[in-house]
Amino acid sequence: MYRSHNCGALSAKDIGKTVTLCGWVQKLRDKGFIGWVDLRDRYGVTQLIFDAERTAPELLQAAKELGRETVIKIKGEVIARNNANPNMPTGEIEVLVQELQLLNAAKTPPFTIEDQTDGGEELRAKYRYLDIRRNPVKNNLIFRHKVSMAVRQYLSDQGFIDVETPYLIKSTPEGARDFVVPSRMNPGQFYALPQSPQTFKQLLMVGGMDRYFQIVKCFRDEDLRADRQPEFTQIDCEMAFVEQEDVLHVFEGLTRHLLQEVHGIDIKEFPRMTYAHAMKTYGNDKPDIRFGMEFAELNELAQHRDFNVFNAAALVVGIAVPGANSYTRKEIDALIDWVKRPQVGAKGMVYVRCNEDGTYKSSVDKFYTQEDLAAWAKATGAAAGDLICVLSGDIDATRAQTSALRMELATRLGLRDPKVFAPLWVIDFPLLEKDPETGHFHAMHHPFTAPKPEHLELLDTNPAAVNANAYDLVLNGNEIGGGSIRIHDRDTQSKMLSLLGFSKEDAQAQFGFLMDAFEYGAPPHGGLAFGLDRLVSILGGQETIRDFIAFPKNNAGRDVMIDAPAPLDQEQLEELYLSSSANKQ
Amino acid sequence: MYRSHNCGALSAKDIGKTVTLCGWVQKLRDKGFIGWVDLRDRYGVTQLIFDAERTAPELLQAAKELGRETVIKIKGEVIARNNANPNMPTGEIEVLVQELQLLNAAKTPPFTIEDQTDGGEELRAKYRYLDIRRNPVKNNLIFRHKVSMAVRQYLSDQGFIDVETPYLIKSTPEGARDFVVPSRMNPGQFYALPQSPQTFKQLLMVGGMDRYFQIVKCFRDEDLRADRQPEFTQIDCEMAFVEQEDVLHVFEGLTRHLLQEVHGIDIKEFPRMTYAHAMKTYGNDKPDIRFGMEFAELNELAQHRDFNVFNAAALVVGIAVPGANSYTRKEIDALIDWVKRPQVGAKGMVYVRCNEDGTYKSSVDKFYTQEDLAAWAKATGAAAGDLICVLSGDIDATRAQTSALRMELATRLGLRDPKVFAPLWVIDFPLLEKDPETGHFHAMHHPFTAPKPEHLELLDTNPAAVNANAYDLVLNGNEIGGGSIRIHDRDTQSKMLSLLGFSKEDAQAQFGFLMDAFEYGAPPHGGLAFGLDRLVSILGGQETIRDFIAFPKNNAGRDVMIDAPAPLDQEQLEELYLSSSANKQ
């Protein structure tokens, strides 16, 4: 037994005890005849004291030579501290050291192991094992553990069975690219890593397993955007003999339970919004509803004058920015530059100042009367002191631009409080979306999502108009997860795959096993998946998933700590019947 | 809401209620004017009744046409059954059906969905989703879920943190072959799938995480033996500031907890045995101690006569087989043939019958006196009525052969009761083993296992004599898991890798990140991993892990249900800068 207590355990009630502690030297203060060491472990910090009167001289000397992050074991007596520190759980005591043992030396760490560190992101990634010693990272990982445990317990209590599905499966063009794994035992053939256990969980439903869940790693070989990981974790669930309402009920319950467990926040019923409404009102299928600034479509109110920019636009949208009439002309110009950045892509922005005296001052005063502007204010809900921002153009682009502007302004105005949680169900997604370039249909959710039963006929006549019983859970403007009621018969699945451009042969080769299964008594079923990385980071009051992953990869998909991926030996390649053309390029 | 109750829920107290049930048609009995349907779901079976008096004629007709495994939804009234079936939880009631809805048709399943099925292993693997409907498979999966939940809860209660380690890591020749994953974003480079999270959990210890666990998939590209899977699940744990005793204490506690939770069996303290003793007494480092038949080394007692077979042998070993003097000559000859099979490989077997009258009759009577044989009987513990079996030859081979014989006989004699649980710690493993062919050292456990501190000096002078603080947990003759105290300083790790034949450059390229980490304040640490598949199958009273895996692979590493692995598109290969030479072979 290395230690009798951990470094967060001792308090005044332990005074007089002889204890053994282990940990890392966090800090050393040397006053000559007396020295203090802050000893740190996962549980906290305990102050050690060495002094000329009560400590053997060679021990005092040894203590003074301890470097930061050295690993030591000490034995000593718990004594009352002269100056208690009420900010530390162990602040009432210190340990007068009688024995000191060096367990392992430490080189000077490349950055300070403090809550606020001087290490940059790249350096901390390379020495992730040191970064994990820091409280913010350590606490995030412990927080993730607690959320995972709570999720599993809740679902298990609801009768869900944790079933492990395989990682070595078959490559299917389900959406993103698969990571593949060459098979040595089956030359020329490859496994794929799952983008999700979708087909397996559906087969579990066919198998009668009824309520399934799994916290499971998924893999997508995508060009990485900021805050995407090639491997990520999903809370994956599926239920049989259910309608959409049953699924929403269970997972609203789970989310409510987590908010309660983690933050003591009690949210009664989650609001719901159709996809169409979300797009129209927030320009976005994952609206942040912690604040207003809802879209007002101003076409009717703005297309009766000589302002050709608006007249030529398919959509004119305004939002009322609370209190933003205080912006200077320079600030507004900067905002206009912001919406014109290529990442946002607006051509320009019209604005209306809502003055305290009830008058309006706009950038389009030569086209619009005070009455016109008053009508815009009424439509957007702008009050005196607000600023109305108006964008226009193609419907999709204008919505996306206005949504970006709305989020940016909310951030600037401090309206995105990470301590406030605003969950929202977005429902009634379209089944398909048309690629504007190729004219081909893509599955909005995935190829296994069922059309709404009342839209089944439309599949043949007007597929773009078909809606699905598909739903997303949105939390604070982030998509936490989503799901759908699935197709459970061969004919519909086959029709769906054909709409998505699969030939009969390809459909059978790739999804034949699932369609075959549907013929042996498949129950109606549906489910959903939550992104655990995202869920945990938002519940943790942050938005960067990397901070909640023990060993994340960087934007190039590399683990810079272990330096992976890496070239293989020629021998290993030959065993796999592979050759790489990368070096010939 | 599809159903008001499940098919296992209704009992006499529900009589009179109107209920809605969903499920699969298990069985149909048609008596003309009356018909019964057994409706099955995950929770049980409920009998439905349709009769000419109380059921609409078209409904009765429809019921009669229901095929097995059809998915239906019914509404009806719970009534008392005329002939209650006390063997069924729902045996007191039946449901008089008022409404019947076909939810999905079913083709005739390729095998019967019954506890005892007529389907062969291959057929059931291809239609695994149908096999999962059968109680034995379904119950195994639910059992696995319960064990996983209990493991997580126990470890979490003990302060262990579930930390997810990455799946896309770097290939290292840690023992078995890695599965590799080509990186599209890093041309010519590959990730590897983890054979275990070994180095990551050690880095978590360096990171101060102190107590880590994870139930995690691991991957080994080995030539598959029976009952091995290319992907398997590990309960993976690591602790810092611990000695071997601390690790054994925690995981003995976990195992005891599981036996208690799952079977209500209370086992006080697990026995311990050194590796050397296990090999000498059972010829095996994972002895089944549910029964005796311990080895007696007979060299001294048997090498003083003219029997050259024994005189030339490095080892002569006997075991006393209880009650086996009843074997006929033919049965004993068959046993001799059994030990001579190539899979066992013995040259022959000497036997001694221990007669009820105290005399002995052996196959080597012309060399040995009754007193000699009595001495063998005493050494092996044979009593009247037993049969002594004696093998001889090289030490390692003879032990392995005698161990195989011992296990075979125990099986034949019914001594391996799956309801009896005999856990055992095997400790003090050698650090290294020498390959008899190449003379090279291999790590007995893995390259990160620490030598016993008192053997550290021997590393330079006599590596083969170095023991490790390494331990295995054995349950009923199966290795459930194992672990060790790890190396936590660069010098020892570097020396170990050099003993294993790594050049300085290779060691740094492959394990540099770990050795670097050891220089920044690595605490002493150790841990272990249990094989979950094996643990669950043994706790479940069975020995085939495949029965406890939802979607197992066959002996060729194939998933025959989804038909994986499979060839890739040329386009997909090109994106990965790969070409396959498999077809050119």
C-alpha cells in the first residue's frame, strides 16, 4: 500500500494522525529554515511542511531540491495550519514530514501544470499526458465519465440492453467515406469501420431485442473541419414497436435526467419546432433559442419601392438586434464587412436604427418612408434602441447568412450563456434533399429513414415533398443527436435506395442482408443517436469537443503524441497483399 | 403507442382489462371453431384466443392464416384460462382477441425459433437476427448486459474513471499482428487498431488519472483458432501508486461481487498459486481446481528399475483418476489412443489399476513390484478403485500432455460442473520466455511488465531467471484475465526492449512517446485486463464465447450475415493510394 490517504482527503478531524501520501510536487516555497511543498494528486492538494526545528536536516535539504512534478511519497503527521486557507478543502491542515521517498524524477515540464497554463495547443497535444494532469482537462474527463455512467444507468433502468455491435464490418457508401481495414486472411478484401451501428441495431430490432443502446465509437473519413474528429462517440439507441412520440418521450426523459443530475436544472417539457419553421424563423435547422432575434420575412413590406436590391431578391429578412442602436457608424460598417466575408457571403446589409424618439434612420432612407420602416420594426419586433439588420437574396443563402449574423450578434451581446440550457426538438424533416448541382436526391437523414405513412404515395409522384418522422435534438444551437422511424419492409427500402440512385444490384450487394431480414418478420422500429462528445462538452458549459476527449486527433487527423498514422513496414504491406502508391506521386 | 403491455406482463390480476399487445406468432393451434396463437416478444409469451362464439368470423379466419414469425398487433380482453399452465408466467390468462392487425409478414424462417432449434451453426450465423430471437441467445446477450453494468458500477464506486482511449493508433509489434487502417489524409501512412489500450492507460497514469477502467474492443489479426475472435472485448483497468497486492485486492473484489450478483455465490478468499507450482502440479498456468487429479512427479519412484522409457525421460508424471479402475481394457486402450493423437502428442501411457483388494495391476508389471506401485499410488493419492495414468518424456511436453489428459478425464467424469466456480490467482510469472527455436527472448506478459524489484540485477546476468509481479485470474480452468506491475522509468523500459531484440532506433520510434512520458514524473502503476467475452460465457455456465457475442465472426474471420470483408471499389483503393496484389497471386 503506497498511501494511507489521497491528497484531497485530510481535514481538521485528521489532526494528530500519521499518514502516508503520494503525489506530484506542484509548488515549493523555501524560506531557508522552513519549506512548504504543495503535493498534488487526482483528488487535490495537500501542503507539506519541513522545518529546521522538527525535520531532520537532510530531509529539509532534500525537500528544497525537489523539482516540479517530481513524484514523491511522504510519511508525516497531520497538524493544524498556522494560516488556514478557506479556499482549499485541505486548507486547515498541513503534514509535517518525517519520511520522504523519491518515487520518480521529473524533467521540467514543457508547460506549467496549472489551471491557466502557458502551453499552446500544439505543445499540450504532444504532451497530452501532462495536459491531463491539469484540473480543467482532468475534470472534463471525470465529468464525461459521470455523464456516461448516468446515461447507461438511465437507459438500463428503462429496459434498454447494451449490446456490442461489431467494429469490423462492410464498406457501404452510407454518406461519408469509410475507414477500411485490409484482411490478411481474406486477400484483396477489406473490412470497414462503422460510421454508426445503424444496420446492426436495426437487425437487433428484427431479432426482437426491442430496446437497445450502446455507447460506441464511430468512424468517418471526412476532410476534417474544425472540431471534427475521425473517431467519435455516439450514444446509440433503437426501439421496436414504437412511434416517433415514444422515442421522443424516452430521450427527452434521458436529457432531462442528465440536466437534473449534472446541473440540478429541471426543464419541464422540451419545445418542438418543425424543420420548415426552424428554417423560416432561424435560417437553421439547429436554432439556438436561448435568445430571440427571430427572422421576419419582409418581402411584402419591402418590395413595393424602388430599391432594386430587395425587389430582385427571392427573400428579404430582417432581425431586430436588441440595444444595438448604440453601435457607432464604424461598428455598423464593421458588421457589414463581417457579413461580406467569404465565410458568410452576403452581398451587403441594410440597417435601420430605431431611435429613442420613435423615429428611424436607415441606410435606405431614400427608398423607404418612416411608415415603411415602422412596419419593418413591427414585423421584426424591434423596439426603440434596437437596430434592424436586413439581408436579401436567394432563399437558402439569405437564411444561412442571416443565421450566421444572428449567432454572431448573440455572441457579441453575451446572449449565449453556457449556464443556460435550451433544448429543442426539431421535427418533420424532409426525407430527401436534392443536390442543386447534380439534381440527385440524397437522404436527409440516412437511407433507412421511413417516409411519413401519409406521404408514402408521394414517393412516386413528388419525392421532394415527402417528409419523414425524423427528429433532431438541439441544445443551445448545437445538434446533439437525431433519429427517425425506420423503414421496416423490403419494398419501401428498395424504392428508397432506387430513389437514391442505387442500381438493383448495388442495393442488393450492399444492403441485401438488411432487406432480406425485413422479410422474416421485422417489427416497426425507430431510434436515435446522440453525439456524446458534443453532448458532454455542452453540458460541461463549453463548445470544443476536443477538451472532453482524452486523446484527440488534430485537424489533419493525426495523434501528435504517438505520431500516428505512420508508414508500415514493407513486410507488413506484403502480408496484406497491398502496395502503396503514395511515394510515387 | 403500439402496445399497452408486453407479452410477459399479464397475470390473473389483469383479468378483465383491455390490452394491446405486439409480437411474433410463435405457434398456432387451430381446432376449427377455436384457435390459439402464442404471441412472443422479448419478455415472454402470451396466449391469444379466437373462437367462433366470441370472435368475429373474419378475425377467426385471419388468425388461422397467420404464419410463424408474422408480426402482429392485437387488442383484446384478458380472461382466465380454462387450463392454467403453471410453467408459464402468463399461464393463468389468455387474451380474447377483438382486433388483429398485421404489422409485417414473415417468410418461413430457415430454422425453428425454439430453445432447441433444428438450425446448424452456419445457418444460424447467416440469419443471426433470427437466432437472436431464440431464448438461449437472447438471454445470453441480456446476461452480458447485466454483467457489463455490474462491472462498470462496481469500478465506478471504487473511484475508477471510464476513459475512452483512441481506436486509430499506431502499429507496434506488441505480440500479435495489428489490423491496420490506411489514412487517406496522410498518404502512404496507416493507423493501427489497438490490440489493447496498454500504452494509453499507462499514459493516463502518467497523467495522474490514478484509477482508470474501460470496457473496450481490442483487435488482433491472428490466425484464428477455435473460439477466438479478431475483435474481442476487454475490461481494461489501471491503477497508480499500487503494489501487486492492491491490484489483486480490487479485482478479487470485482470478481467476488459478480459471482454474488449473478449467482448469489459467496467466495471468501481466492486461492493463490505461483506459476511454477501451477506448472508442476497441473502442467498448466490456468489450472482448473474444481477437482483434484494433481500431478505426482514419479521420477524417483520409477527410475530405479529396468523400464527404459521412464529411465530415459526427463519427467515421469502420474495422476490418480477417481473410480476409473472400472474402465474396461477397451476403454483404457481408447484412452491411450486419445493421448497419442497428434493434438496431444504423447508416445504412450502407462496405467495402474488400483484394485479393491489393495493389489495393483499395471501395464508395466514386469518392471515394477507391488511395493513400487503402492508407492506410486501413495504419491498420486490413488485409492482403491482408482486408475493411475502415467506419462513421461520431456518436461514441457509431458506436462502439457498430462494436463490435456487430466482435463479430458475430468470432462468425462463430470467433474467440470459449470455451476461450480473456482477462481484462482496464478502469480510470480517469469518476465521472459525463451523461444526454443530462435533462442530469442519474448515477453511472457508484454514488454511493459516490470521485473520484481529484487530481481532487477538479474536482468543483466540471467534474464531467464527474472520473475515479474505479473498475475492471472483463472476461473474454472480458463484464463479470465491478467496483468502486472509496469515499468515506470525510461532506463528499465529501454533495457527491457533491448532484451526483446529492439534496436535503440526501433525502440524509440515505436515506444519513444511512452519512454519520454516516463521522464516527466511517472508514478508507479499496474493494472490488469479481463476478457469480457470469456468472463461472461463462464459466468453464464458455458465455454463458447461466440454464444455471448451478438454478431460474432466465423473461424475465417468472416461475418457471414453481412458478408464481410469484401472487395473495395477501385476508386476507393485509389483514394487511399493503394493497390491490391491479391488477384495477381
